[in-house]
Amino acid sequence: MGPNSSRITTFIRFIMTVIESKVSIAKAAPVVYAFLADLNNHQQLMPENIYNWSSTVTEARFTIQNMAKLALKCGNMVENKEIKIIAAETPPFELELKWLLEPIGESTQVTYQISADLNMMMKMLVSGPLQKLSDHETSRLGEVLK
């Protein structure tokens, strides 16, 4: 390329996408926290399109049908308030899952956030499935912890 040649550069812009779902659980925050802090329990929250599940208290591995294989581990945890789950291996895109607990009397308001660093194409492809996953997990949490 000479000094006067034109050059086209393509930039792929990544945007942090936050998907959120909430549920009120008729249990005290320590009960909800204890359940969510053990990643073995998260299999009960997953939809049918999750398979090849394996887990320990602090790690979980699974495949999302037609999407990706994920390996997750517990990150920062604040007792009875927050559980952060991060990638244990390089994911197809940057991803962070966060459970936020807010005690309200004898109940707990639970907010589940999925944060993903996505380019516009990926955002169009996975935002819907990630929102369904988030909604499904919070709904199942409400059913499991009745």
C-alpha cells in the first residue's frame, strides 16, 4: 500500500447488554442465598435446552442447545446480598451473571442480571434467548423455593 492509497478499516463495536429479571420469594434472604451460592442447585433452574450439566458447589459446566458450551464459577459473593458468577473458561462472549438479594420483611426480592459484551449481530441473535433464560431461571427459583 502506497502513502496515498485508501484503506478501509472495519470496526466491530461491542456493547454491554444487560438482561434482567425479578422475582419475589417468600423466604428470608439467608435461605435464598444458601440455595443460590451452591451451583449444584442451579441445574433445577435451567430450561430443557440445557444439557451435559455437571457441577460442584463453585463451578458448573453445561451446553445451551444450538448456542454454546459454558463453564462458570462463583466470583465475588456478598453474604445474603449478591452472588456473581463468571466464566471459568473463555466464553463465546464476555459474560457475567449476578443474583442480587434484597430482604423485604420475611421475603426476598431477587434480581437476576445477565451482562454480556456483544456486538450488534450477536445482540440480535442472543438477546431474546438470554432474556428467556433469565425469566425462566427466576420463575423456577420462585417455584423451587416455595
